[in-house]
Amino acid sequence: MNSNKVLLILLIIVAAVMIYLGVKGNMKPPIFTGIGFVIIAFLFNKSSK
């Protein structure tokens, strides 16, 4: 597995954790951060192809 895929997987995991913590704590900033990480992961995956 190359390093780009590992970084992409880690970014998705961090995004999922941020969204989970935001929903659990009823806080909007972590949710927005998680969504931003998902967008960054999508763009990162698109540019690495």
C-alpha cells in the first residue's frame, strides 16, 4: 500500500471521529471540521489519480 492511500485512510478516519464527536457533544465546529476533512480527502484522492 503506498503512502498516499495510507494518508487518505487516516484523513477519513480523523474526519469520521470529528463528525462523531461533534454530533455526540452537539457542537458544530467539529462537524464542520470533519466535513472539511472529507472534502480534502476527496480532492486529495482526485489529484492522486
